[in-house]
Amino acid sequence: MDTIDSNQLAEDYGWLFGGVAVVAYVAVAVIFLVAYVRIIQKAGYSGWWVLVGLLPILNVVMFLVFAFSRWPVLRERDALRAGGVYPR
């Protein structure tokens, strides 16, 4: 009876394992990207701001601006509570 050699198995099916890993990575990346877009939209910003997060150094600046600025959704809420009209 033939025994399965792990080196031969890796040579024969290594592309399959690598392909599955790439598909899993892309799926997780898409799920996180969609989640980030939803979070940014709920804050009142355009979902396109997520693309800025892919740029080095600018992503840190964007994070700090979003963290310490007044979010549009909060400005709208405050305007509605005050009985005013939200300026767009």
C-alpha cells in the first residue's frame, strides 16, 4: 500500500491551499471594508472616506480628524433638538 508523502501532497495541491487562503483573505477584507463603510456612513460622512484609510500617513490624519471633530450626524441631531433647520 502506498503511503502519502506530505512533500508530494504539498507539491501537488499547494496551489489549491494557496488559492483557498487568497479567497478567504479577500472575503474577510470585503466584509471589513463593508463594515467600515457602514460605520462611516452612520457617522454622517460619505463611505468613500474609507479609501483614504488605505493611504499611509493620511489614514492617521483622517482617524484623528474623525475622532476629534463634530460629526455631521451629531450636528444634525443638535439642530433638530433646538428646533432649527439643519444646514446642509
